[in-house]
Amino acid sequence: MLLDDEPAVTEGLALGLEQDGRTVVTCNDLESAELALIWYKPSHVVTDVRLSGPFAFEGLDFIRYAKRHSVDTKIILMTGNASEAMQLEASQRGAVSFLHKPFTIDELATVIDLTTPIALSDGPAELVRIPMLEEILASDQLYPVFQPIVELSDHQVYGYEALTRCRSESPLANPARLFEYAARKQRVADLELTCLAQSLEVFDPPNGQTLFVNLHPAVFAQGKKLLDVLKMPESQRAVDNLVLEITEQAALLDEPSVFHTIDQIRDLGVRFAFDDFGVAYSHLPMIDRVRPSFLKISQDFGTRFETNPTRVKIVTNFRSIAHDFGCDLILEGIEDASTAEAAKSLGIRCGQGYLFGRPGKI
């Protein structure tokens, strides 16, 4: 794995190391490198000492991170100006070698072979570049797909949930990994706002169905930015039938500015849902202030819930809460007809899951 804040450096080294049976992964920021280390468990990491400026030494800190999460990985540091004290510190932290810039590919290959020769697998060479978040946000790599939400009474489509996908040959094609990367960059709100804008622009249902879009609670602290997205001219077609699903990935900040934003959004005609209700940070204490129109029961509880007495009790309790607060229930994770029928018999209005359709184009 190669880590440097200059893409030209990592790309050049990767091309030089390209060889059948070898996978070379390139990263250009610390956060993606930390995740790639866990995903790939590379035999070697070649990292610059400085990644964000002349006074930061993230490469040294990365050695300790690597030793905690991939103990067999060998760390090779590279720099254009290395003091003896720095080299000693790097060695004490676990680096196996130091390369002084500029160096040749042959010199790098020799160092790799001296530390631990790379075991080549069968197959062609593979070069994997982990794109930077800013690059993803500014490009057309992100796009929405839509999964139907149906009325359980007659299986008619009530609406669609927008889900984000990323065009990438890297692990960031997995949405969970993409959002994990954004969280490490402390840019989840930026990613969510980009996804929301794209979903509003693309959504064009044939019969005016409702659009459901997940939003991390942190986005509601972005007040004006969120309202600007909802007021964009290209958003207006979808806003009239929009439900914002507040996820339970974090607590919704109990601050006047957040609820002022929610009130302004409601004035636009937008409704709210609590997503993955009861799984993580419960928003139940906020139910009177947010006044959601829907509670979505997570697939953790929903998938084949009728076969598990404990889950039946949990879903039944959610039904009682929804009734008391005037919310409709949506059961996620419905994969077979028996679950749909059980949910219908409990009076749950809507369902979502592979039984009714996988995410895709409308």
C-alpha cells in the first residue's frame, strides 16, 4: 500500500511496482489509508512522513496505528528531509526502513524484498486507487438508486427510498465504507447533502409517489446549507412529496437552532421519519418536537420477525408507540410473503424489502 498526499507520487510508484499477482493500493490521505489498512492487511506500507504540511508528521503516527490493526504489515517511511532523530523515532515505533527522496523503483523494490519478500498470487496485477472524498463529492461518481416502499394492504407502491451508490473500482463502492470514510474525515454532513441534492434532482416517479431520503442527524445542524438544497429549483418537483428519514447513527442535537431548521423544513411541506427506530441512538425523546409522520422499523427487527416471539413483541410495541403519536409504521427487511402478511395483520401500513424490489432505477 502506498500513502502520499501527492497523487502523482503514489501513481508513479504504483506503476513501477506493477507485477502479475501483486495488488498495489494507493491512498492520498490518512483517513483512507487507515481504512485500507484494515480492509487489505497489506504486506507493506510505504508512506510519506508528512501528509498535510511541513509541521505535521502523520506518517509517524500511522506506524502505531498500523501496528495495532495489522501487526504483520511492514512500514517503510519516505521523506525528502529526514533527521537522525526522526529515523530513530520511526524505528522505535516499528518502521523497518527509511527511504530518502528522490529514490528509484529499484531501490524501493530492494527495500521491500529485504524486509519481507511479497508473496505473489495467481492472476494479473491489480492497481487500486482509493479516491479522496473531495474528489468524489466534486465528480459524478455518486448516484442514487431507489427501492420501493409499498402499501401492505394491496402492495401498491407508496414511495421510494433513495440510496446512494458510488462509481468506484475501490472498496468505496460499498456505501457503508464510503460513509465510514466520510465520518473519519468529519464530512458526513457534506456527503449527505450531496446525496440529497442528487436524489431530489433525479427523482421523477410516474405517479407522484413519495421520496424518502436518509439524513444523518448532524445534517440538521447545517441549517442554511440544508435549506438551500431543499430550495434549489431542480429540487422543487420532489420536495412536495419528500420525507426526510432521520437516522439513528448519532444523537439529534437538542439545540434551538436544530429545531428551528426542522420547523422551517416542515413549512416547505416536507415530512419526517425516524429511521431504524430503536436500533442505536433513540430519538424517541424528540418525537413531540420533530413530529415524524413515519417510524421505520429496522430490518434487524423486521426480517422474518414473525418466527421470533421476542421480535413479535418488539414490533407490536413499536405499533403501539406509532399509534399513540399518530405515526404510520414502515417495516424494513421484508423478504418473503409470510413476513408481509404478519406485518399487515398487525396493522402496519407499509413495507420495504427484497420481496417488493431491490434498489435500482425507477
